[in-house]
Amino acid sequence: MQEVIVINSPTHTDAQNHDRLLAALAAGNSSTRLQAALAAGTRADPALADALVTRSGIEPDFFVRDMLTWALTRLPTETTVPRLLAELRSGRAQARSQALHTLSKIGDRATWSGITGSLLHDADDEVARSAWRAAVVLVPAGERAVLAAELAGELGRGGRDVRLSLSRALVALGEVAEPVLRAALASADPAVRAHARATERLLRDPDAGFDLAVDEAHRIVALGPERTGGAAC
């Protein structure tokens, strides 16, 4: 039987409705939690900030997490941003990842300093991917080249989804990524060279398919410059 929790009732006080909403955020049924997150965003009550941030760090359902992020973006930044920046130091990977995701949605460039090198190179793939996405949204113009160099240090990392996320981040930085990609083409690691070449192709042609770019890059790296028209690897 589906769990039913009344979130808002005209017969209860604001404090009682607040308590019911908090209970619904922790309900066993994901539909109830989704309804609660929607209600929290609709109410936009700063008093809910702690509960929303905490729940984001442990919520197992993607759609509920997405609604929690939306609810947090509805709150004043002076309420949410300090709490989210504190989450970046959490020992829980999901808490770091979701805080980064929410900061990218809020888009406050003053939070750029919170995107540290340790997050960009986090051992957890989802945290690192969230950091890359947040970084390209929040980076000041004068720091874009530095960020490109940091991101290039992750070339060759992980599986397809991780590499695609990194390529998209580098492509989003535009021409400042070109020098670091050219440098990576000289790497001793064939995985790094292939990833750099595929990203370079996407930078030149954003409509090119990533998988095709990767296949072509691996072919070029495997054949070597002497058999591919002199192209450098």
C-alpha cells in the first residue's frame, strides 16, 4: 500500500505543516518524497534549507534529487550557498556531487572559489563530473585557461560517460582548451592521446558524434602519424 502523508492542511498550524513536510521528505515512498520536494520548492521557505540540503546528499531517486535541486534554487542564495559550500567538504560522495550540481544551477559566480582542484580530480567519478560541469558554468573569464589545464589532467580517465563529460566541459571552454589538447596529443599514454584527439574534433565540430570521434581518434593513434597523413599524435 502506498504511503500517504498529508503535507499541507488548512486545519494545521504552519509549524505542523512544516513538520509533516519534513516527514514526507524522509518517507519510504519515492512519490511521497517527490511531492514533498515540490511542495518545499513551492513554499520557498528558508527554514527548509537544511533539510533539503541534507536530503539531497542521501536521496536515492534521481527524480527526487532533481526536484530537491529545484527547491533549493527557489530559496535565497544567502541561505543556500553557505550550506552547499559546506557540503563540498562532506565525506559522502553524493553530498559533494549534489552540492556541486545545485551550485551550478544557482549560477552564483562568487562560489567559484569553492570548486577546488581536489573536487576537479575527485576519486569518485560522479563528483568529478559534477565538478567539471559546475566549473565551466562558474569560472571567471580570467581563469578559463587555468581551468582548461586542470581539466586536461583528467584526459583518458574512466569509461565513455566520464570521458564524454570531460570532453563537453573542455568544449564549453572554447578556444582556451586548444593549447592543452595539443599538448595532450604528445602524451605517452595512448588513452590520453585518443581522448584529446576526440575532444579536439568536437571542439572544431560540436555536432560531431562523440563515439565516432573516439573511434577515429583510436584509429589514428593506433596507426601512428606515418600512416595517417603525417598527423601528429
